[in-house]
Amino acid sequence: MTVWIAIVVTAVGAYAVKLLGLSVPAGVLERPLVKRLAALVPIALLVALTVQETFGGTGRALVVDARAVGLAAATVAVVLRAPFLVVVGAAVVVTALVRHVGGAM
């Protein structure tokens, strides 16, 4: 039953946040600072999630494994201005190769 309470609370909270966003006056949304922050917040969240999933271990330990090498490959592809699918493909292939080589040792 506790899981369902958490689901309902999360759904109500998400709806409230969405309703709050819709009730903001248009004048506030046109400010340059708000526009800049609105453009940067999704990027910051994506970076935080990527770092958490790549280096987050159990507890307080930092885990560096094949995912970190794949992230490095994706970073190199981004610096070289590769298309998005190439960036994702590079990360996937490099991660798979490192896991394969690591498993063969």
C-alpha cells in the first residue's frame, strides 16, 4: 500500500508543478534571465543524470568501469561535432568493447 501512496503523491505533485508553470504570467516568461535559465536547466539535469548513472556506485563509493570509457568516447565525439546518433553509437560500441575485453581477461 505504501507504494501506491508514493505513486499518488508523486502524480499529484507533478500535476501541481505543471499547473504552477501554466499559471505564471506571460510577462515573467519573457524576461531574458528566465529564458536563459529555461534553456540551461534541462541540460544541467541531463548532465547530472548521466554522471550519476555513469559513476554512481553503491553507497559512497565511486565506480569507474566501462560506462566511464563509453562516456569519454561520447565526449570525444561531441567535441568533434559528430551527429547525435554517431555520439550514441560511439558510446555504445566502446562500452561494449571494453566490457567484452574486460570479461575475457
